[in-house]
Amino acid sequence: MLVSTAMSFILISNLKMSSKFLLWIIGFLSILCFNARSSIDGNFLLLLVYLHYMLIMNKRVKSSVKVKLFWSILVFFIICYIFIFQFGLGGRLLDIGLFDENSSQVRLNAWELFRYYDIDKFLYGHTFEENMAIRFSTGLYRLENFWLGYMLSCGLIFLLIYTILYYFVFKYFLRNYNLFNKLFVSMAFLLIASTNNSLDGDFLYLFYFLLLSIVFDPLIFDKLVDKKYYSNR
């Protein structure tokens, strides 16, 4: 979760294209070492979204930058192929595939909750004992979805309020980003977070996202990487 969050900010940063993709590749290789298939799939999907925007949607990108981007992509796939098929990184993905009953099936089974209980049963949340009873009665011994975790513990009403608060917090910390970058890092964070229970159990991940939003803020980041800025101090 932490590595994936950093990877999304690296992609939309003002770093040189070569430095940006080198750092992103290191992050992706780390994800392969974790053997976290949801993060592997999620980050690869996010890369495709970013490339589609840069190469097709964004008309302001110079042709020379697009050429560099093409070669960066080619190098990326070559490196990933070598590390996956020659060094065995991401072996769990190759051995088991994209779907299995021990991991992916758990994420799908979580939504089976609504086959046994009506939505109004989750309006106001449950005590810990009630929460555990609901999970065990439906065979959900663990939840890999922080949305459902919040709903079970705090209720649907609180979840809606919490989502609105998320929006305003993200909006404030990303106020200096352009529209695509705002949407990209926000959706990247929520996409990866929705495949696990990270936000349901720890504030660290949200804090890390907000910290990176400050570090990579265009008005701050340009000063940090500008040597002239330091030479004039």
C-alpha cells in the first residue's frame, strides 16, 4: 500500500522522464517481491491509464517527450520480463494466476454479506461482538475491503459522512495539482486501498498519502529539485 502510493505520485511528478520511470520500475519490482497480486494488477492498470493520458489525451506533451516515453516503456517491459520469468519475482502470480479461492475469492465473498442481511441492518454500525457474529455467520473470517469494514463497525451513515470528509481533505491537500493528477493519485490510493483492509485498521496509510501530497505539491516540489533555488539561498 505504501509503495503503491509513492509510485502514483512519482508518475505525476515533475521529475525527468528517465528518473521517473526508473523509480517507478524499482517500486514495481518491490511489488513483485511482495507477491501482492492485487497491487501488481492495480499498478499495471494505473500505468496504462497514465500512458494513455500522456501519449493520447494530453496534446501538450511534446513529441520528443513521447519518444522518450516509448523507450522508457520498452525498457520497463524488458526489465519486468527478465525479473518475472528469469528471476522468479511475482512467482505467486505465475503459479496461481489472477484468481484463487484463498485470496481473490475472499474479496468477492465479502459482498455475499448482502445476501444474508438487508442494507438497513448496517445503517448505524455494530458492536464488536455483533460484528464478529455477522462475519462468522456468513463465513467472512477476514475482510479485504476497508469500505465494508467501516460499514460493519460504524454504519453506512457514518461511512457516507467519512467519504465526504475524505473528499474535502483530498481536495485541500491536492489543491495545487491539475485535474488529471488529482484524480490519478486519489483513485490510485482508493483503488489499492479497496483491495485490503489497510485503512480500516491504521491511520498510517492516509497520513503517508497526505505527506506525499505535500512533498510532491508542484509549488513545493519544483523548489526542492531546483538547484538554483538553493544556490540563491
